[in-house]
Amino acid sequence: MVKTLVAAGILGACAATVGVGAASAHPVVVHSDYIGNYATQEACAADGASPKTGGSQYTCTQAQDGTWDLITS
């Protein structure tokens, strides 16, 4: 009987600790200006000029592998 009560108390304390840890977890919001990688500069510029990605506030930067990275500002 005593062992059962002690075990139940320990399990209850663990459950309470897990619940507190999960309740205090905040989602991590990462803001990145990187939109994507393109095979050609023309494709990068076309998506950069789109209102959905950048409009007039974008830059196409050539990566080391020869592809183009679209970055908004």
C-alpha cells in the first residue's frame, strides 16, 4: 500500500513537470529574407519582381555553384 502511494506520487510529480514544460514551450519564429534558389538569373528576377515574393525589393545573388539565390529586403 505504501509503495503504491509513493509510486503514484512520483508519477503524479513527473506528469505535472512534463505538463509545465510543454505549456511553457514557445514556437520559434525564424524570419529569413531568403526566398529560394534558381537555375538562371532570369528566373530569379521573374520571381523577385512578383508581388508575392518581393515586388521591387529583391536581390538575385549568384551562389558558388552557379545558381541564383533570391533575397528580399
